[in-house]
Amino acid sequence: MKYKRILLKLSGEALMGERQYGIDPKILSEYADEIKQIHDKGIEIAIVIGGGNIFRGVSGASNGMDRVQGDYMGMLATVINGMALQGALEDKGILTRLQTALKIEAIAEPYIKRRAVRHLEKGRVVIFGAGTGNPYFTTDTAAVLRGVEIHADVILKGTRVDGIYTSDPEKDKSAVKFDYISFEDVIKKGLNVMDTTAFTLSQENKLPIVVFDMNQKGNLLKICEGKNIGTVVNI
């Protein structure tokens, strides 16, 4: 395996499947199968999942809601998704721990870095919920922050497109995909990989990012085996 410890970033919207909102149990089960494949290979896995399928603080703020209040609601949405993914993984026989940046003792451990690392060393999948615990920070930023803290080898950003393109491939048919691109070139070309805070944090800590299509079966395993899947962003 190319990587020993990964931070997998999943979008909340991906869990909707064909639905308008909420969680599609079929997608959840498929994701759990993909994660189990690499878990069975001995890879240590931490996961951050968004909450956009339930609530987005930014969209709430645009409709007149207080931004801070909206962001906390978004954090709780990520906890709901984390619980759903935890249940799906445990159905596959994988030991998991859900840790949250906000204290919700009845359902999750508080985030403690040393404890999280110990869980990973014992082969448990650790899901980080509630983002960073602070408003105005996205789950992308939470993913990179947790990745840096637990000394992950890479951030694997699972999306619905198969990498980074010169422009939006869903709108521009002439868009060209990058197999590899530097942090510097992403900034120069104005490409949208992650929000600026997350991207800068990853760049400063020399933590590579792989953007790939999570909905293509087997992609996660292929990346961990070192195959050329998606787009690698590195120094």
C-alpha cells in the first residue's frame, strides 16, 4: 500500500444519491464497502464528512439567518452524517469511533488528538464530526486540520468528478484533466480544489491532496495501491 494513514474527506451532498435531501442508504452502504476494502488492507482511516445534504450554514445565512447560528446547525448535520456512516461501517464488521469538536457525550467522544491516533493504531476507523467546532470554517478546513494533527500521509477528497480540470467538466466539454498539479499552479490558474483556508493549510504543511471520483467503485483502493487515479496536488 502506498499510504499507511489517510484522511478521507466526503461531501454530505454525495450521500443524497438521487434524492433531493437526506441520506440514501444505498450510497451509504456502497461507501462503507469501499472503505472496508482499504481497511482490510491494514490502512489506518480517518474520515471527515460534510453536512450539505441536511443543512448548509452559508445558504442559511443567505436567507437571513445568523451566520454563526447557521454554521453550528451545519456542524450538527455533520454529526448526523457521521453517525449514519458509523452505523454503515459497523454493519460491515468494522470497529469505529465518532469524535466531535462539540461535546455530545451521549453519542460521541470529544475530539482528543492522542486518543484519535490510538484508535487508528488499533485499527479502528475514526470519524471526525462537527467540523473544527468553530463557525466560518468549512469541513474542508476541518479535514486538513485533522489530517495534519493525526499525521496523515494524504488527504483523499472524494467527489463526483474524477479529478481537477482546467474548468468545470460538467459545463465545459473541452475541459482538460490534470493528473498531477502543484499547489502553486492551482493558485496561479485559479482552480477550485478546496476553500482557501484549507488549501493554504495543506500547502504549508506539505500534505498532498488527491481529488477523485468516490462513486466509481474500486477507486479508493486503487489510489491506496498507488495507481494513477484522480488528480494529485503536491509541492
